[in-house]
Amino acid sequence: MTAQDALNRSYEIRTYGCQMNVHDSERLSGLLEDAGYVRAPKDADGDADVVVFNTCAVRENADNKLYGNLGRLAPMKTQRPGMQIAVGGCLAQKDRDTIVRRAPWVDVVFGTHNIGKLPVLLERARIQGEAQVEIAESLEAFPSTLPTRRESAYAAWVSISVGCNNTCTFCIVPALRGKEKDRRPGDILAEIEALVDEGVSEVTLLGQNVNAYGSDIGDREAFSKLLRACGKIEGLERVRFTSPHPRDFTDDVISAMAETPNVMPQLHMPMQSGSDTVLKAMRRSYRQERFLGIIDKVRASIPHAAISTDIIVGFPGETEEDFQQTLHAVREARFAQAFTFQYSKRPGTPAATMDGQVPKEVVQERYMRLSALQEEISWAENKKQVGRTLDVMVAEGEGRKDGATHRLSGRAPDSRLVHFTKPDAEVRPGDVVTVEITYAAPHHLLAEGPTTTVRRTRSGDAWEKRTAAASAKPAGVMLGLPGIGAPAPQPAATGGCGCD
């Protein structure tokens, strides 16, 4: 379809799952807008001409959620000739023909390796009048080569690798994303420099197993070198990365984090379990002592680092003694935040057929105990922030109650969410304010006093310019509010589907 053909056709993308999917959706938006489509208003709720589902296959209810949503769109599609529905992402890669069989009103099914084909497949489905199912078995082109519609003017995802070489027994992602493939360091740095030139001041490096970067190009220290290289990019104020694997978390990475000023004092590293027995059954290549040892080293080098994790409760064979080891590890690690998941079977994974599947009521009870412990620890760790003076990058869309409380919100260097009193001076998303923390809750901090300083930034300029351009566009075109300041962790999506 040419840009002229697509003119005034609107699109909506619904994204599920990890940060990889969020970033893929930015690519899909870029592709569609490059082809002439315009984004539907945020409250379109299926009223767009093209609705794209970018799916996740990790959680047990992923299938039900997709087919429920597709079912709700079926009558709309009947009433609107020309409306199209596309399904992509991990569930599409896994189920392919099943989707069209269960939802024959779907027009396009595409996989994780060929997202660049979406506009062509939509046009082919329109001309031929039948569903187009195209699933590539390996990566056709690194996604970074595709057009991108960034959700934020000031913070950006930058993919450094795709795929995963691990064989964790609970995870289906390697089968759907393929073996790890690394980008050339020069290409990554060129993309970051281009983003900074556009006004971005924070980037998050993305990889399914981000610190294994270099295995594909034969350099075990490639990731630490990349972090240090990011430190030399003028105008790049904040660098984050997600999600690292404990197996590949080497001392040179810790040194690079500590010695590179713009690498933030934050680490999200999935533990999954504190039991050595369960970790072995999961095919995780470390044990509790190794994991806690990494955390000790990070804190020795970066005392104010905020460390978060992913934990699976109720993995097959997990006993009460195993679970107690997880509670012990959580007490020792004192995570700022933990994203906890109840184990769910995923067809095609070794864990799905293991003996010792834990009864749901037992899993639920353990999950509640773990959540209560982590809530207590998160609150205690946040209370240590009271009295500290922090530089907060102002975010957009992170403070849902900001309008009622007359506050603004943003992220501290360690990515903690801070709500602060709105200053008299104009403050834009991407600007940086200096505030003193006066109160701590388990999941956020408050700065109720006056703002010490407001620093207007190039990122704030970029946000202002982008917002003005969006206001000048015809109705029906919207710039989508980011749910990310740093791009922030999402409970259902953290750490690359919670599988890393």
C-alpha cells in the first residue's frame, strides 16, 4: 500500500508482555506511519481501521486474553467493511495457523522475526480477500533497521541483541525469539548518538539476556565496553539496561557501572528462585550463593544502587523448604522491588510436563507470603531515601493522581518513582528537578517541600516541540503518552517476560 492509499486510515496497537514487545510496537508504529497510516486516538477502543495485537506467550492466560479481545472485535469488523486485524508477537510465532482457525476474521498473522512485513501483509490481505499468515523462522533483518515511532521524546529503548541462548525449563522465549544475535557496537552507538541529537537524554539498552552481549561477536567484555562507550556520548545523561543474567554478570560489568557516571545506580536482575534445587530444575546456571555474591559486589561498588528482581513461585517440585530458601534470599538481598509470578504451565516447555506440579492453592498461599515480605522490605528500603536530595527527571503519564494532588512525577537516578510538589517555574517532561524526599511509601517517594532547582533540558525542548507538532495535526492523530520515564518496569513485563 502506498502512503497515498493509506492516507487517513487509522491504526491502533495493543501491546502485551516484555520491553522487547514494547520496543517492537514502536517499530510497528513507525512502519505503519511510514506507509501513510495515522495513529487512532487513545480511546479508540477498536474503532481504528487497523488493529494490531503484539502478543506475549509467557503467561498462562495469554491465549485467553487474545481470543477474548479478538472476539469482541468480530462484530465491529462485520459492521465496518475494510477494517483489518493483525496478530503478531510471540503467541503468533507459536500458534500461527491456530489463530486463523479460532478467529477466521483475523487478516494477518506475523511473527517475531518479520515485523517489517506488516504493511505489505495488510495490503496483500486487502487485495486477495483472505488471511495472510507469514512466520519467518529466523531473523530477516535486525529491527533497528526499521522505521520507529518513539513513544517518548526524552527516553528511548535501544535494542543491542535479540534472542537467547539459554534453555531455562520454564521459558518458551528462546524457541520464539531464536538464538542470540548481537548488533555491531558501532551501529548501537550510532543509534544512541542520533537519539541524543533528537533530544533524548536517557536510553535503556535492551536484550533478552542483555549482558551476554558479545557472545555472538566473540568478545566476553563487549557489554562492559559498550557501557563505557555510552559514557563518552555528550548529552546522554542516563543509561540503563535490562535484563542481565547472573551467569554473565562479571566483575568488569560492575566496574563499568561504577566508573561510568551516566550509567545509573540501578540493577534489575532476575533471581527466579532462592532454592538451589529449584534453580537446578529450572536449568539456571547459578545458585543462591552466586546470586547474593553479585549483589554484595554491586553494593560494595555502588552503595546507593536500587536492585530489583523477578521471582517465580510454585515451580514444579518446589517444597516448603525450597520456598523458605527463596524467602531467605529475599531477606538477604533486600530488593527495592520484586516482580513475583505464580508459576504457570506453558506448552512446549520441559517444566510443563515435570512431576510435582504444585497445587494452585499452595502456590497462591506462598505468593501472598512472598508479596507481604517484599512489600515490607520495599517500604523499609524506601524509607532510607527520606532526607536525601535527588535529581528527578520529569516524566509524562507516570503520576495518575498528579492532577488532583497538584504534583508532578518523575524518576530518580535509581529509577524510583518520585512525586513532587509542582514548582512555580514551568517544568516539562524531560526536564530535571532537584528535590528533597520527605516521605516514603512501598512503591513511590514523595517530595512535599519546594523544588530546589529546575533545569531545563534539550529533552524538555524536544518534548515541547513534539507536543506542539501533535497539536497542529488534524484530529484523529495522537502522539501517544508514554508509560515510561526511564522506561519504567512493568509488573507483567519486567525482565524480558520474567524469563531471563
